[in-house]
Amino acid sequence: MSTDPGTAHALYRVRVRLPDEPGALAGLTAALAQLGCNILALSVHGQDARSVVDELLVSGPCSVGALSVAVCGAAPGGGVLVLPADPHDLVDPPTRALDLVAAGPSPAEGVAVLLGASSVRTPGPGEPGARDEHELELAAPDGTRIVAGRAAPFTVTEVARAEAFLRAVAARPRTDPHGWPGA
């Protein structure tokens, strides 16, 4: 499978806000099938009382532009984000989170990878935190504020996932039972 957009089977990450009603996802999958795209992974995040955010990893013989047009047509009025993806994106989020805890990156680096954030900052005292729905502010285990940002707003599920990741980082032992240094 290629990660080069527009090739025989490029891999894409599709994020779309859909109404939380019967048939909404079916309309999206029909539009993807018309392009010859295959859904390799799907995650549904609750957004509010009327909508959900669906994240899909899609393989297909199309460009980002053609895929964006098809998704927008199936989700009029919904927030749509289509980006080239990497085969590593096929790892499910719980596994990715556990790998990050075990790997021992800094809490800010781990949050960035886990949430697919394009930016992460640690504002000092008196500096502004999250400014809008495209930024998420969290507290690291040591009390440091972490602000992650990206083009797509964060869902309730992603906030819970990031908070659980930070709790796991805080509980991570400094050494393993054999006395070897930990993260």
C-alpha cells in the first residue's frame, strides 16, 4: 500500500462530523465505495447530542481532493478533514497509548503523538492556555500545563484518552522490578 496520494492505493485519514441519526454513516460509506475506497479502520466519537465525529482510515485509488469532494457531498454541513496517512496510523489508539507509556517520551511528546497534534506547547504561569476548540489544555503529572493544537477540534473521547494517558505516565514506575532504570 502506498502512502503517496493519488497512486493505486493511497492511505488517507478521513475525519468527518455526521448527524447522529440512522443512515448517516451508510451515506458516507456509499460515497467512499463509489470512489473504489476501502475502509480499513473506523472510530466513532460522540460529539454532542446531535452529532458524532467519525475517523476513518481509507485506502483507495483517488487523490485527497477527490476524496474530500466525495466526503463533503455525503456530509453536507459537516466538518471534513482529509489527510494523507501513514501505515503506522493503522495501530489502534489504545495500543498506541500503551506503546507511548512504555516508550517513555515526555508527557507533552506523548500527548502530541496520541492526539495527532500539529503543535504542543507548555505555557508558563500567566501565559494563555487553550484558546479555542482546536486547542486542548491538560495537566501533566508534574503539574505542567500542556496545550495541544491541531486543525480538527478535539472530541470528548480524545480528551478522555489523553487524560488516561497522563494518569498512566504518572503511575509509571521509575525502575522496573529488576532495578533497571525506567522512563
